[in-house]
Amino acid sequence: MDFDLKRLGFTLLGLLIVLNWGMLMSAIMRKVGARVARRYGIPWYQPWIDLVKNYALRSQITHGIMFYLGPVFRISGGVGLFLFMPMIIGSELWMNYSFQGDLVLLMYFQFFGMLGMALGAGEGGHPNSAIGISRGLSQFTVIEVPMTLAIISLAIQYDTLSLVDIVKAQQGGFQNWTVWTNPVATIAGMLALLGALSHSPFNLVKAPNEIPIGPPTEYHGAFLGVLRTNAAILHVVEAALFMNLFFGGATNWFEFILKTFLIYFWSVFVGVVFPRFRIEQSVAWFLKIPLVFGILAIILYM
Amino acid sequence: MSEEKNINKFENPDYAKREVTGPDGEVFIVDPIKDYFSDERPQVYLPNSIPVVEKFLNWARAESLWVLGFGTGCGSIEIPPLMTPRFDAFRFGVQSRPTPRQSNVFIISGYLAVKTLKRVIRSYEQMPNPKYVLALGSCTINGGMYFDSYNTINRLDQYMPVDVYVAGCMPRPEALLAGFNKLKELIKDGKGEKANEYAENFDWYKANQKKIIKDWNMPDYNW
Amino acid sequence: MISPIHIITIGLGGAFALGFVSKKAKALTTSLMLVAIALMGTISGSWLFELLSGGTETMVYTAGFKPPYSINLLMGLNEALLTTMINFVGLLGGIYLFGNLKKAGSHAVMVFLVFIMGLNVIVMTRDAFNLFVFMEVVSIATAGLILLTETGKSVQAGFKYMMATGIVAGIFLLGVIFAYYFSGSLNIDDLAAANITAIKGGAVAVMMILVALVLELKPFPANGWALDVYEASDPGVAALISAASATAFYYVLFKVISIGNADWYNIIAIAGMITFVGSNLFGVKQDKARRLLGYSSVGQLGLLMAILGLKPYLGDKLEFIAITILVSHYLAKAGLFWLAGIIEQENIKDWAILRRKPIFLVLFGTFVFALIGFPPFPSFYGKWELILALSSAGQYYAIAFILIGSFLEGIYLFRWLGYAIKLDYTKLPEIKIEWNKVIPVAIFGVLIYVIGAYTGTQMSGLDSLCYGPLLMIPFLYAIDSLKVPIKNTIAILGVATFAARVLPGLYETDMLRFIFTFIFLVGGILTLIAGYAYKGKREGFYPVALLMFVGLALIIRASNTLEFFYGWEIMTAGSYFLIIRGKKSMPHGLSYMLFSIAGAYALLAGFGLSFAETPSIEISSLSAITSNITIIFSLLAIGFMTKTASLGLHIWLPGAHAEAESDVSPMVSAILLKAGVFGLMILMIAMGHSPEATNIGYVLGWLGAITALVGNLAAAFQEDAKRLLAYSSISQLGYILFALAMMSHLGWMTAMVYSINHFLYKAILFLTIGAVVMRVGTHYMYKMGGLIKNMPMAFVAVMIGIIALSGVPPLSGFAGKWLFYNAVLDVQWYFQGAIVFFSGIIAFLYLFKLIYSVFLGQLKDNLRHVKDISIWFAIPIYTLILGIMIFSAKPEWVLQPLGDMVSQWYPNSALSWDGGLATGPYGYWNGTGVMITVGIMFMALLGWLLLVSRKAVKVKQFNIVYSAEAPQRPETTHVSYNMFAGYNKALGWLVAPKITEFWDTMTDWVHSVAHYGRQLYSGNGQVYVTYVVAYILAIYFTMIF
Amino acid sequence: MEYVALTVGFIVIMAGLWAIMTRKNIIRIIIGFSIFDTGLHIVMVALAYVKGRTAPILDNTVALDDAVNLIVDPVPQALVLTAIVIGLGVTALMLIFAMKLHREKKTLDIRSFKDLKW
Amino acid sequence: MKNIFIIIIIAAFGVMLYPLFEDFSGNDELSELASFYAQKENVEKVNSANLVTAVVVTYRGLDTLGEVTILFLAAAIIAFSLRKHSVERDLRRNSEIFKTASKVLIPIIMMVGVYIFMNGHLSPGGGFQGGAVLASAVILMLLAFPNIPFNSKLFAYTESISGLVFVGLAAIGALIGSGYLDNAILPLGTFGELLSAGAIPVIYSFVGLKVGAELSNILNEFQSVQSDN
């Protein structure tokens, strides 16, 4: 592997864009939520302020080395996912480091951050963290099932596991998008996305009032800042993954922003409408409807 | 004699020293207060040495007030309406957090029983520096209608530094919003350094606290 | 040469002459008797020597007339061997009974001498009526010997014995006299030649003779009296009845069976098999030691009877098979009865007393293993040849019966061995050592090894190397009294020397064997290093550990199925002893052993059938099989899958791995399970290309996928750390089975990568958790917690282990996952693949639980002062971590040779390498690149965080926000028990222990059948007589219909 | 004649068996064995008989030269002698056992001696 | 109920025996084996007038050896298993007539016994029969004089010597004769004489002594534990 400064630069730039877009997107979503509740809502720049404030807090405590490593793992997961994900199709440099691994790498890299988060939160020693993690992991396992089935279906359809190739195959007009060519897999994938983004009805993991925001209960200050940074990146990258898989990818940043927004909006849309599931309910739900779609998606393309 | 007995009555047996046998047969003493709690004292954190940066940071702190939702008294009923469409405190960057670790503003709302005070102190100390206290209602400020109660405190600022006093019995949410705005101004002016004050006068505050709280059995500073 | 007739002269003359010796000189009397037996033994032994060295057999005529006019005796090779055996056990038995005989006086001594003499004659005589006379001599002498130790029970048993043998003798006499009437001769050879079965009456006469002889062999169910005798008579006498009488009577049937027609072989075979299965089944419920030995004796005789009955199918192998099994029975059963007499414990649970003198335990184990037919004992070879011959003859039912019977025998023998090894013995009395009782047992114990080794040299196809390394075992046992470090060093040196000799050559010639040898031997060395952490002597550990490693090495270097099976059984025995060393391992050791035996029998049957197809035992010849592939492949696969603990055959694993010692768990989990994988690979390489095998492969694929899912789910709900890892092993082996079953290039690559990875990380995890358990003294995770502060080394090891196990990039586990996806898509196993993927995610649940509950969360009071894991555990752990790191950073170093290797069997279709970049048919992956990218990114972000939170205050464990309270106890603050309660509610039904229930029900059934069935033996002698008569009638009516 | 002997022999055998299998008194069972044995002996003698011949003892009535045509079969006679003696030995031994059993439980009912079972 | 089952079994046993009966047709001729024994040249080889004795002692001598062994065994077993129990004996007094008659009869019975086994090779009779008669004398003695001192050692020695002689003669047959138990190791003598048939009379005499001694021993053992209560 040659060290390619230009690529690194573009990647960092992309990361910056994604980070800021993620912040903005979350502000917009909260705004949307507020407007649904007939409130004015936060200012659009609130996430940035919160981030700055968190980084600027003076006193911090630490429970140990894993308390540090947890957020680092977490953000590495998000950033890594970004690194291995092609962002803008048609531009060699915006493809980031996607030449180092395919869809399988992406799927498994999600776990990297999750595992790290779990370890860091665990070191905090707070029971709520452990409860949150156990719920998160439980839910995550089943989310991935329809997702995997959808991806397998896509892999059969496009005869490849390379995300780049999948996106490229969808170019040349919106009729080539997977959402039209393989609607069943898209449904399965989009249902899985609901869980992946942990919005209502699948937000028991965080359960702000019962187990104060779940795993990161003990995190504050810069640690929380890192986690929030990651959240911003991750939401966009997850949406980008679905965009690449199902909605033809993006050929420029505008398209990227539009599509990721709409994909993200889907989960917010569902979230403001439905109440929360208990964990066994959500596990059972994912193993019912999305699973059926996933299986159907494979059967149709077998 | 009787004094000591009283203290013993309040003492939590779980925090008493106990003899423990390890898996390899080693017998040793566990002193929970010492072994399970950090005994560090609070520190004074100096503001950023570059004034512009500090100003910017203060602005950010002022615009992002994360409130600890802690219902210490009857006044806590006034807090939830803040988030409703009618008052919509979100506009001002006020958001509620469920944990002191992530909060900046502590609203002490209404009378403070001695028992509650202990929890309030713990929560206050667990909040990261800089942190602000907003005393809501007469009872908190001067005892109010409970001024001669055997079991409530009269003045909160004997026990922790208070940034903003919102008087009234009860103050309405509008008053609370005004209090927030006041707090913002203070912060932006660089006057929101009450946390450092607490650290500086730690011994005084601690003595006051210990005087009123009989069953202390917790470390001096709750990190 | 001295004429064999003088055995009678010496025996009888000696008996009569003893009347002259003063009644007072009891020791002299007994010694003289022993001299007489020794002389008889010398005669028979010299004949044996003579005949073995090429002499001719001799016929002894009496009265100066030729048969049929007078009685004649034959001294052939068989007779010489059997009389030698009888006299030898007679001599040793006499020494053993010295005290009793001395006490009972010269008359008892005479009876003993006549008993041995009578047995000699019934072996040699060729006259039917003479046979009758001496059978009566023997049975009366037996009745006398039963009275030797006179208890109420022994008298009852003796009377029942007399009643039964009275009937039997009468029937025999009736048969003989009619046979004489119809044929005009009493000579057995003449009777055979006369073919009187052609007429109805003659057939009945022959039936009576043969059925009486069969009854003398105690066929099921007409054998209650025999069991009573075994139970109630003096153990020394029972040993003689079991070893000497049975041997003689078996030979009688052997020579007389020729008078019957061909049907008789079938009848005797069926009677034998029913006896073998029936009495072993009823034995399952028995807990009185000597009666249990009786059941076993009867069962073994049934097996021998069956072998005789199967003569038409066994051809020239008959004698080899019969003699090996007979000799094993003879040595082992005599030894066991003698042992029973030495330790004087009635209940099998009290046999733990053997541990007071461990050498007795060794002898006991030897005899048990010899009875079941483990190598290197003669019965192993006998059973092997038996199954092979039966397969060639197409006698599948016989194979099934014999294997089922052997399995049932295994149940109670290994339960008994488990009791002896594990139960508490401190409340039991000391063993009284009487040297005259110990020496015979010891001689038989040694002899059984010698004869086993000799038999081994007679087998074609068994390399002498197969038992060479076994010599390490007695050596290690001999130095067992030394301290651990010395023995450990010797053991490591032994394995290392072997590894150094084998490995370098293998790399070039045979990659597959190189990899598995590497896992077995290098893994062995690493896990042995952990042994330095143990203090004291650790008695018995090293011989059995080495036994397992030798077995594993033998499996690898086996070139034919015999060697393979030999190694397989050695390994099973070694691992059984290793597993049962754990504190609570008794039931798990038993279930491990039973599954292993069952698996081994499946293998045996499979090898037998394949031999029938190809007439060759070379492993390579498996590929030449053209028919019966389905059944052969299935049998072999099931055999191997018992070791890989596939779903349904897995229930032994969790307990066995969890309760084993800290450094044994990695041995049996990371290393031993790979033997099954190796076996499956060997099997599939040879037979996987046929369409039938592909179909089975499809089934195996599903099985593997479901195993993976259920294993992981079950692991997520465990509270016991080692049990959790054990379930994890089940599921990992499920992955491997799944990947192997794909039978494609990528599938096999996946399987190999998983095998290597599983070895690495499961060894790390088991070693670390084992070391932690050693420190904290509990397996239960909810009793640990927060140990990261005390055990950073262990924490890092577990963290790396779980990252690798979960397959998260950039560590090596991902290599397996990536290959897996490509492979699944390649063979289009989408749904199975999805299940495996699902189970892979479930792995996160238990991995998190493992690391969180043990190392994170709240540190408990009593664990505040525990130290980090022992350095001797850390060394192998970190060596393995280094391995993981190298594999992760440079996966192509491992994967490319693997690819070349797998291409031999499944040509490489799509996987190509460009430096570190692997390109598969579906995707691509650059392991090195990912490692570097992630590493740089991780370091950068860590630096950033450290920068912004450099001033953080280090706090202690209760400094958490706790709803304005402070935690009160670490126990109540640590979330661990039933951690995934919600998940359990949703998916717990999937891991309801249905399979355990199934096997429990099976066990219950077996025990219930045994319980109700054995009430057949009501204890009433009259009823037993009725059974005997009914048995005769049953045989008769079977015969005529 | 020989048919009668054989039939009687068989019947005695069965009678003996009946006694062995149904009588509860041990002494009677032993007697049953004796009857059983006796039956066998009768059968043996019956098989030895040759029509119209005499005992195989060569004396004045049985000429040595023509003995082949004058005597019955000596073999079963020899065998029956042996069988009788064996029967005697067995019976004696059984009686010893009976005595010891009686000494143990003061009864001769075979159903009381079921300490060993299963 | 149980008996019905046993009746069925016995009936079935009868059914099993029926083919034997069915195929039994009596004998019209001697079998080949028996004819061999009865042929003149063969009779002369053994030279025993009683062919049964010839068969018993010579042709099937090994059976007889076993037979003797069985009695020996029975005696030995009874000896060692009964010895331990000596109970207080309480016996009725015998009548004077019985005692006196016994005194007369015992020697006569013994004489008869000796005659029977000494002439075993010539006339009906033989060692076993003679021995049994001898033993009947002993039992008479034991019944008449229960308290008579019974010299069991004498009987034991007799037994042992007889047995040894039998085995010794048998072995000598194997060493110098044409086979084990060959009776031709002694002169065959004249057919029909007392001193004929080689070793047969010797063997039979000792068998008689032995059987007598053994049976006497057995009876003595039984008698020694007998009690009239």
C-alpha cells in the first residue's frame, strides 16, 4: 500500500463534510420533531454548541484505561466505516479506502465500535451501562438478520460483494436502483435500518429516563464529545451505506446529502409515530416481518 | 454518649469496615468508604488563559445549558412545562439530561429536607466543572414556610454556592426562564465560576454540611 | 514330551496323595497343590511351546484302543493354549486363595486341584460321555469351591447352581445317549461325521447336547444362577469360574458345535448376541460390584458365543478373533474379580477406595479398558477384525448387536471407573495388602499389556511406531512421584522432540497434516507450559496428557484405518482421563466417554463397511468405494462428529470442558476437538466427491449451521464462564462443520482458517479464564467482576481473544468471516449462511458477557487482593496472541499456503492474491491494509481523546451516578446474572434443553428397561430352573420352525 | 418291552421335572432330581436293549464265540453305572446344601432363599 | 396359575421328547461299537468275562476315573464343609436286638461286598457295587453303635491309597503299556478265572475299597452332625 497524501487529504475533507452534515442533519431532525410537537425547537447550530461545550468542560473523571479506549473504539468504528465506504461514485478520491475491503468488511466493522463502546461503558461499572449494552446487543443481533439477508440477496443479484461494484451497477438512471430492481430486499434493509439507527420504536437501548441514556451513562465531557462526534458521523455513514446499497449511490455531494437526508428521515418519520418496543418485542418483531422480507428477497433471486 | 449512639443508628452497615476472606484464604479488612470511593478533593480549574477563547467557550456554555432533572421539592412540577410548546426552553439551548455527569445546571426546586440535601450534595459534586446552581423558590432561598421546621434547611447557600436565586412560592415557568437568561448573562460575563468557589471554600461548606447531616457516611467529595 | 494325559495323573494323583499329608501341615498341603498345578501348567505350556514352534498336534489314546472304542484326548494348538491359560489362572488363583484354602484344609485343596484338572480334561477330551463326566466333576468341584467361603448367600448361590447344572447335565446326558443310539458312537468326531441331525430324533439329541453346552455358558436370560454365583462366591473362586471355567466351556462348545448342522451356528450366534446385549443392558442398573462383574462376564461369554456362531462368516479369522477376545476377558475378568477380593467393597461407589493405592486404580483402569476393547489390548484387535470380517460378509445386524452390546457394557464399566476415580474415599477403610492376592493381579495387569503388544505385532498394517511412543506413558507414570516442574519439563521435551522430528518434513510433503500436527503438538507444548503454574505433584496428569497427545499424533500419521482407529481410541482414553480429573467431572467424563465410544463404534462400523467394499484398510482406498457410500459416509461422519460435538451429539461437551482443570480445558477444547475436524477432512478428501456424499454434505451443512446457532445462543445464557466457552466451542465447531460440508475450495479455506483461529483464540480464552478461575476460585461470572484492575494481563488477553473470535476486523477472525461469505455465495447456501451469520452476531452477546462480567463492572470484596494470572499461563497466552497478531497483519502468509493445499482437492476457482489483497469471486479484502488503516486511525483518535481529557481524575468503583445515591455493595451493583433476560424471553425457547432431555429420556429408558428387566432374576432357584427348561424349549421350537 | 421302558423313562423324567419345578420343599426338589436322574437311567437302559438278548456277561450261557449275537449293548450299561454314581455324588452334595440352607433360615422352603436377585 | 404354566412347559418338554420316541425303533442288532467289544479277538485282548466291566474299567476307564473323582470330590466337599459344625448330639438308645444282629451281620455284609468287587470282571457287580455294599455295612455299624470311635483317618488313607493305585496303574499303562488305563500291564490270565483280565480286578478292588471308604466317610460326616431332635 502506497502512502497517498492526496487521498488522505480528500478523505479527511470528506470526513469533515460528513461530520458537519451529520450535525446539521441531527439538528434538522430535532427541529422536525419539535415542529411535529408544535414547538419552535432548538437553533440549527445547537449540536455544534453542545459539542464545543462538552469538549470544553473542565473537570472530568475516568474509571480506567478502558474508559478511554471505549470511546476511541467507538469513534474508530464510525470513522473506519466511513473510510471503507465509497462516498461519491465516479470520483476515485471520494471513494476513500474502499479498495481495502468489501461489504463484508463494512458489516463486521460496525461491530468494532460497538464492542469498544461496550467495553468502555462496562469499565464505568454502572449497572445501567451494562443493562443498556445487553439490550443494545440483543437488539443488534436481530437487526442484522434481515440486513444480512438483504445483502445476500443483493450479492446474488449483482454477483458481487463489492459495494463499489454494487453502486456502479445501479448507475445510469433511477430505474436501475436496487429499490426498483430488488424492492423486497430494500424493504428488508430499510426495516433493519430502523433498528440500526435506534430511533423509536427501537430506542429502549438508550431509554433516557429509565436507564439514563443507556451505555454512555457515565460518559461526560470530552468523552461524550467524542461519542457525539461519532454519532454524527455514523448516522450519515449508515445512511450512506443504505444509499449505496439501495438507492443508487451518489455522484456528487448534493445527491449524497439529499439521499442520506431522506433515508435518515425515514427512520425519524417512523420514530415520531410509533411508541417504544420492549426488548423481547423488538427481537421478536425483527425475526418476524423483516425476516420474512429477507427470506423472500433471497428466494426471488435464488 | 447518646450522641454517638445516634450516629451509629444512622450508620449504613454496608459502609462499615468488614473482614473478608479472599479466594486464596487471605483475610483482610475492607473499608468501603476508603476502598470504594475516591478520596480526592475538588480542584480549582482555571479558565482558559486566552481571553478570546474563554469568551467563546463561555458563550458556548451559556448557549448549551444541560439541566439535571432532579425533583427536590414541590417546585419540580414547574420544570416539565418548560419543555412544552408553550415555554419551549429548547429555544434557549436548555435541554434536560438524566444524569449529573452530563449536566451543567442544577435546579434546586423548593424545600430541602436534610435527607434530600445529602443527595443534592452528592449530585452536585458529581456534575463536571463548570456547573451552576439555580435555587428555585423561597424555601430553597430562606426556608420559606418551613423556616422553623426541624428537618429542612433554611438557606441553600450555606451548603453550596448558588448562582441564581429565583424567588417566589412557587415561581412560574416564566420566572424560571428569566432565571436561565440571567444565568446565561452571568456565564457570558465570566461570572459562572461558583464551582471553583465551592472548591476553594470546600472546608467551610463541608463543615456546614456535616453539621446538619448526622448520617454522613460518604466520602468528603463525591466524584 | 510328556504325554498330556499326565495332567490327569498329576492332578488326580496329587489330589489323592494329598490325603497322606498331615492334616496339620496346611501350608504344605496348599503349596503341594500349587506345585501340582504348576506341573500341569508346565506340561501344557511345553506343549504350547512345542506346537507354536511348529510341532504337530498329538492324539492321546487310552486303554490301548483307538476311538471310538475307547476315549481319546487331543492336544492341539488350541488345547495347549487353553489348558495353559487354565493352569496359569489356576496357579495364580491358588496363590490368591492361599489363605482361604489353607484355612479350609486339605479337602478344599483337593477340590481345587481336581477342579483345575477337570477343566483341563474337558478341554482335551474328544468323547462326548467323557465330557459329561468331567463336566460333572467340574460342576461339583465348583459347588465345593463356592462353599469355600461359607456365607448364607454363597450357600444359596451354590444350591441354585447345583439345581441349574443338574438340569443341564441331565439334558446333556439325554442328548449324548440318544446321539449314541442314533450314531453308534460317543466320539465327537464320529458324531459330527454321522450327521444325525438328518433324522428328527437325532436333531433333538444334538439339540440337547448343544443347548446344554450353551446353557453352561450362561446364556441370557437363563443365567440368574450364574450371576448369583459370581456375586456370592469368594472373589478368587469367581475369578476362576469366570476366567478358567468359562474358557474351558467355551472351547467345549467350540469343538462340539461341529455335530450340529449349519443352522446351529445361527442359533448360537443369536443366543450369543441376545446374551451380550441383554446382560449388558441389565448390568446398567447394577451397583453391586461382583454381581456387575457377573453381568459383564456373562455378556462377554455371549459375545464369544456370538463369535463362534458367526464362524461361517469369519472364516480363518475366527480363531484370532475368538482368542484375542477370550484372552482379554480371561485376563481382565480374573483381574477384576481378584481386585474385588482385595478391596472387599460391595458397592461400586465404594471402589473409590482404590485410590488409597493408586496402582490398583491403574490396574482397574487397565482391565476396564481391556474389556471394552481399547488399544493396545488384545480385544481391540479382536473387535477390529470381527467387525471387518462381519462387514465383508454383510452381517450388518450382527455388527449392530455387537456394537450395541459393547456400548452398554461401556456404560456401566465407565460409570464404575468414574466412581473409582472421582468419589470420596476418605471415609473408606485402608486396603489390606496381602501379597499373595496382589501378585496375581499385578501379573495379569502386566500380561494384558504384553499380550496386547504381541497381538499388535501380529496385525498387518499396524506400524511399530504406533506403540513406540506409548512407552512414554509408563515412563511418566514411573516418575509420577516427582514434582511438577521436572515432569512438566520432561513432558514438554517429549512433545517437542516429537514435534521437531515430524513437523519440518511435513511442511513440504503434506500441508494438511502439517497444520494439524502443528495445532496438536505446538498447542500441546503451549498448554503444557501452563502446567508449571501447578504446585505439588499433580499425580497422574502427565501420563494421561501424553497419552492424548500420542493418540493425536498417531491419528495424524495413520496411513490406514487400523492405525487411525488405534490412535483415535488412544486419544479418547487419554482425553477421558484428562477430563475426569476436574473436580466435578464425574458425570461429564462418563458422558464424554459414552459419546466417544458410540462415535468410535460408528467409525468402526464405517471402516468395516468400507473394508467390505474395497478389501483394503488403506485410508486412500476409501475413495475407491462405489456403493454404500451413503451409509459409510454417514457412519464415519457421525463418528467424527461426536468429537466435534455437533448438535445432538454435543451434550457431553459443556460439562466436560467446563469442569476440567484450567490447563486441560484448552487442551480438550482448542486441540482435541480438531481431531474430529481432521477426521472429517480425511473422510471428505477421500469420499467427498461422490454425489451421495454431496447430499450428506448438504445435511451436514444445515446441521453445522444449526449447531452454530444453538451453541452460541446457549452460550449467551450461561453463568459459568468455562461453560460459556464450552458452548462457544460447540458453535465454532458448527461453523467448521458447515464450512467443511460445503466441499468447495472456499469452504475448505474457511474451515481451515476457522480451525487455526479457533485453536488460537479458544486456547487463549480457556487458558486465561482457567487461570482467572484458579485465582478467584469460582466459575461463576457473577461472582467475579472488575478484575481488570487486578489482572490487566488477563484482560488484554481476553479482549484480543474475543475480538478475534467475534470476527471483527482487523484481527484474524475476520479472515474466516470474509472467506465464509464468499464461500456461501459460491455454493449458494444462502439460508444456512444467514443462520451462521446470525449466530456469529449472537457471539457478541456472550463475548461481552464474558469480558464484562469478569473484568469490568464492580470488583467484589473478596477479590480485592487477587493477583494477576500466573506467569506460566501468561507465556503461552501471549505466545498465542502473537500468533493472532501475525495472522492478522499478514493473513496471506497463512492463507496462500492454505489455498495451495486446498487446491489439491478442490481446484482454486476464484481466489487470487495480489500482495496483501485477496480477491475472491465476490469480494476483496486487504488484511494488511485494513490493519494499518485501522491502527493509524485508532492511534490518532486515541491521541485526540487523551489530549482533550488529559486532566481527568481517576476515581474508584463506587464513584458512579446512582440516582443520587451511592452503591452499597459491589454484589448488588454488578449486572451479570441473567444478563440477556429480554433475549431469553424472545429466543430462549430455541435453546430449551430438548436434546439433553432426549438423551436423558434415552438414559431413563435404558435404566427403566434394565430395572424392570432384571426383575426376571427373581432370586428363586426354582424359577431359574424353569427358565433353563424354558430356554431349552425355546431353542427347540426355534429350531424346528 | 423297550418302548414301554422308554415311555416310562420319559414319563419319569417329566415327573422329576414337575417335582423340581413345583415343589417348594428343598428336600422334595432334591428327590425330584433323583427321580429325574432315574428317568434318565431308565431311558439309557431302554436304549441298550436288543430284542431277546441277555446281559453282556460271558459265562456258560453266553458263548464267547457267538457273543455278538447274544448280548445286549454293554456300552449304555457302563454309562448308566457312571451316571448313577455321578447322581449319587450330586445328590449327596445337594443334601449338604439343603442342610446348610436349613441351618441358615430354619426352613426348607425354596422361596425363602432369595437374598440374591436382580 | 403358575402351575398351569409349568404344566405347559412340561407338556412342551414332552413334545420335544416325542421325536426321540418316534425315531426310536428298538435294537435288532448290536451297534458296530458294541459288536467290537463283543468280538472274540477283542474280548481276548481284555480278557474280562463281564463286558460291562471291560467297558467300564478299560475301554472307558477315563470315565470311571472321573466317576471315582466325583465321589472323591463329594466326600472332600462334605468333609471340609461339615467339619466346622459340631453340634451337641442327642440320640436315642438302640435296642439290644438291633445291636446284636448288627454285630452278626456287619462282617457278613462286608464279605459280600468284597466278593462283589473282586469278582467284578467275571460276574455282575464291580467296584462301585461292592463299595456300596461295604458302605452299607458301615452305615449299619454307625446306626447300631452311634458312639463307636470312627477312625476316619483309616478311611481317608484307604481312599487315598486306592485312588493313587488306580491313577498309578493308569499312568503305568501309559508308560509301559499301549495306553493310559491299559489293563494289559498285568498278565491277562485265563478267561473266566479270578486272576484274569490283567489289571481289571486290581483296579476294581481298589475302586471298591475307595468307594466304600468314601461312602463311609460321607455317611460318617452326615451322621456326625445328625441329631434326633
